[in-house]
Amino acid sequence: MRQLSPPVLPAPFGRYAHGVEVPPGARIVVTSGQLGLDAQGRVPATAFEQAQVCFAHCAAILHDAGMTPHDVIRINAFVTQRDHMPDYMKARDAWLATATRLPASTLVIVSGFTRPEFLVEVEVTAAQR
């Protein structure tokens, strides 16, 4: 995989790449959107804690496929309020702290999820040669 950051573009707003090239023949894993709901059915109160749960779920799915966060090529995330963006980004950046190649990333503000207590949803795409 190769990060794409053309010099004609401004620097990314955070810890992500403008694009990622995936070579032919790579194995791809795509997760469903993961919500901040733990195995006991609890939903943390803050966007940061919910984002941590979302990323932990994504890591578990990747692990099941023999991959790690290092293999992530794209993150799509959704928050219910602009105020949740910094907490989400803090959790994302911590999850990617050891990544040597950053994924592409999109963050969208949405009006809500299936239950009102959900504040964050995260889905990832990963690729491995």
C-alpha cells in the first residue's frame, strides 16, 4: 500500500492520507459500521469512549482476518454533532499512533443512529498483500 499526498493539495487536517493505493492481488477486509456498544450491552456516555469502543471492535474484526490497524487503508466515521469531532479524532489518532502508513479518512456529521445514545460510528477497510 502507498500513501498518496500530491503536493498540489493542502496538508490533511489530521492523522490521515489524502489517498491510498492498493496493489493488484491484495486481500481486502471491509467492516460494517461499529457502534459504541460493548459486549455487555453498555454504551459509554462520551463520544471519545464510544469511539474507543468502535475502534476496538474494528481491531477485533481485523484480528479475526489476520490483520491489524496497520493494514487499514480507509476509515469512514460518523458523529452526531460537530462538538464530537475532537473526541473522535483523539480516539482515531491514538488507534493509529503506531501506524507507519496512514489511511484515507472521512468524517461526516449525521442526524443520528438507530438509538439516541449512540454518538459515533466507525467502519474501516483494510488490505494486505
